Amino acid sequence: MGLFEIEYLYYIIRIICAGICGILVGFERQYRSKEAGIRTHFMVACGAALMMVISKYAFYDVITDSLISGADVRLDPSRVASTIVSGVGFLGAGTIFVHKNTITGLTTAAGLWATAGIGMAFGSGMYVVGLAVTLVMIVSQVLLHMNFKLLRGSRIKKLIINGVTRDDYQAHLTEFLSQYGIKVQDTRIKKNAENSRNYTFIIDTPQKIKEDEILSWIEYECEITPYI
């Protein structure tokens, strides 16, 4: 292949299209102040498209030389594609954070992985597929962030508080939590030998309130577990 050929322009267009779609996906993530934004998604999409272009077209000279020499050379473009999928997984892992009972960054990590797929689609020349998936990802992210009642996850949790010495603690905490829109559905009390009590509150929390925030309000030893 020569230094300048018309095919190179087509390859560059593919990479640019992948980058534009990466920007669109990244804008939605950055708008919500997520860990990976426009630049990260842009780089992932362009890099994946570049690797796909190299995988498909960079070895034409090897094939040509093998045909001339009569050598048996076989190439598998899908090998590079498989390494992109696994390689981006490590990048996505860097956006996932675990703090106590809360995990954040899973959607962003999945978005990076899917953005790499978009880049691969454009790099392989599947423009319509790449563009369609970009639109599906953006529209689904916007719709799923809306407050649809049917799409809300279960917010019913068990709030376990140990070693309580205050006599009217059940009424006190129920009234306190109600100020933040948290409803106490049930309460279980277990008395201890040292004249203290262990409480288990079944609570229904609003979507906007995090578990760590609730735990910071409690002055006793406490934890929040799923209600099963």
C-alpha cells in the first residue's frame, strides 16, 4: 500500500464518525457528572475504530506477497476485535467504585464497553449499525433516568440499629425519618441483657436518598441490608 491512497480517506471518515458518536454518548454521561465523559468516550470510540481498520485492512500487503510467493498465509481479523472487547473491560473497571453498601459507575463502565462496540462497527464499515446503536444508547439513557414508577427499583430496606438506650427511640426515629420522606413500614425490637435494645426498622426510602446518608444520621451502631 502506498503512502497516500484514496482508501485511507474512507478509513479516516470511519474513525471520525465513530468519534462523533462517542462524543454524543459521552455528553450524556458528562451531563450527569459521571466519571467518564466526552473525552473518554471519544477516545474509546476512535481507538476501537482504528484497531478495527488496522485489523481488516493493514495486512493486504502480506496477503499480496503471499499470493505472489505461493506461501500459505491466513489472517483472522476477528482476533483484534476480541482483544478490544476484553481490553476495554479493564478501562471500564476503573470507573466502578464501591463504598460500604453502595456501588457506583456500573452504567458508565457498561457505556464505555458499548462505545467501543460502536467504534468497532464504524471501523468495520457498518455505519448504519453504529449510528443506530448510538441513538438507542442515548435515548435509553434519557428515558431510563426519568422517574417512571414501573422502572423504580425496590427501595425497601432493613435498617438495623444495635445498643439503643433511649426509651422513646422508635417514635423519635420514625418522626425524624419522615422529615426526609422515609416511611417506616414495620419495627422489630429485641431487648439485650445490658438494658439496651436492638431495633430493626423496615423502611421505604425515596430514590434520591443514599444509604450512606441515612447511616450518617444514626448515632448508634447500625447497618442497612436488603429486605428479602
